[in-house]
Amino acid sequence: MAVVVFAVGSGSAVASGPRTITGADSGKTFVIRRGAKIALRLSGPWVWREPQTPSASVHLTPIEYVAYPGFQQWTVAAVRRGRATIVTTGRRRDGATRRFRVTIVVRP
């Protein structure tokens, strides 16, 4: 299991790791500080269901675009210390499906 540490706080720059979680990161665990915001960007040709998490540690907000940019994006806000697993499923036109899952560990 890969663990990526984000050393970010409110308004600060990322010290290590990307600012954006992508489909290539499925299965990874990310550690971020409470108050940090990062992007979750999932690309086409998959159409992704709204990502879900039962945890109150993160809050997901969809980003709406006037014209489709080739991906769907959400802001992941680290609101409370804890652990959150974010899951979603993508579907292609031919009916194929893909599952996406990442874990976010929120630290103070």
C-alpha cells in the first residue's frame, strides 16, 4: 500500500506529493492536515458516480464546468481528524466499469 503525505494547511503550498488526486492514485492512502483542501480529478472516457464516504473527516464538493473539460472534479476538504475512504465507480459507453478508492487520513 502506498502512503502519500501532504504537508498542507489552510492556504499553504504542498510540500510533497501532488495537489490533485487522480484515477492513477486508486488504492493509495494520503495523509493531509485538517483545514487542507485538495482536488480529486477523475478523467474520461469514464463517467463517474458522485464519490461517497461515510466519514465526517472530509467533505466532498463537486466542481461544475460550463463545458466538459474531459474530467470530473471535486474538492476534498479535510474538516476533522480521522480517516475517510472515498469510493466511486466509473462507467464507459461500452458498459465497462471501473472502481476508484482512496483513503484520506486527516491529521491535526
